Amino acid sequence: MVYYFKANVTSQNEYDDFALDTASSEHIIYMGRDKIENDPLIHKSHPKNLWFHVDKHSSAHLYLQLSHEQQSTKFEDLQLDENLLQQIAQLTKANSIKANKLNNITIIYTPVDNLRSDGLMDTGTVTFVNPQKIKRVHVAKKENSIVNKLNRTKTEISTEQFVKEQEEVLREWQRKQKEELRKAEQRAKEEAKLHLQQKQFNKDPYADMFTEENLRGSSNEFRNENWVEEEFW
């Protein structure tokens, strides 16, 4: 089974304590019921989703489902809301027998595609493709109110259903990536064409003056009989 949690983040105008213009966003966090689910979650989660774990202590593996825009952002450039990070960090801490009793612990997170797991490791054990591709969140102490609020949103689905949903998300992401690539290539072709035209113009800025259309327009042969009067009005 796979457990799902909903983290709500509300933001408002930081320059106005009485601002009514607030925005709320909902974020999906998920985790396996036990370590048996860790392997399918590692291998079937969207490769750009984020994996969370207590640093230097045993804990559950938690994941954050990213939006398409976030999935398209480099991990190094990805900026998550601090409130959201604290909610995930608190839930991760709460799902560690030892770390849940400690203060001042660290939660690490990295993209799923930076995880390495194979048959030679214990179930659910991972290493990192790039150990430098990790970010950290400090948790000073346990905040039961945060954990309790998240637990009230908890739902569960079968591992099979989870795999099906993640595969659908991945297909949609790949489709959008291809479409964005096609548009980028089209823009590049148009820009290259404009660049070539500008380059040719810079070499011969008077070339357009001698086109058949311009020559016809400047020839007296094709002017009407009142052209002098019209030109000087």
C-alpha cells in the first residue's frame, strides 16, 4: 500500500500584514506502508519527484509529487516553499523511530533519478548517483500540530494503482517535453532565418531598393498624370 498526504501552503503579500490577496496551493506527499514498498516507489516514481529521508538515521522514504513546471526545472534551480519543506521534514522525522525522539536533526532530499538501488542491497536501501546533488532541511524539534494536520489528510491506494498513476504522469510529462522541444526547435529555425536575413541586409543594405516592385514604384512610367501634385500636397 502507498499512503498519500496533502500539504496545503498559503501565501500572501509579504508587504501587507492585512492583505486579503492570499493564494493556497496543495501538494502531494506519499510514502510506502513499510520498507517492502520502497523498491517499487523508487523504481516507479516519476524520475523528477523528490525523495526525502532522515540523514544518518533509519526512516521511511517520503516523496513529493512535483508539478510539470517543477519537473522541468533543474534541481539546482528548484526553489520550494519553506513552509512546504518544513511540513515534509516534520512528517519524515515522525516516521523515524529514533529521529522522532531527537532535536536538531537533518532531512536530506534529492530527485528520484539520483537514487541507485539494485538487487545486491537490502530491501529499500539506496545510494546516490551523485552524492553532491542533495539538499538539506534542518528540523529543530518535533511539531505535533504539523504532523497531526497532515495525518488527517492521509489516504491510501494499492501499489499497483500507484504504479499505474505514476506511469500516466510520466507519459504526460514526456508528451509535454516533446511538444516544448518541437516549439523550441521551431523558434530556433525562425530566429536563424531572421538572423540570416539581417546578415544579408548588413552586407547589402540597398538590395531591396532594386527589387522589381520598388523599381516600378519609382519609375515615372507607372505614375499617374497628376503625380507631381500628389507628391507635394
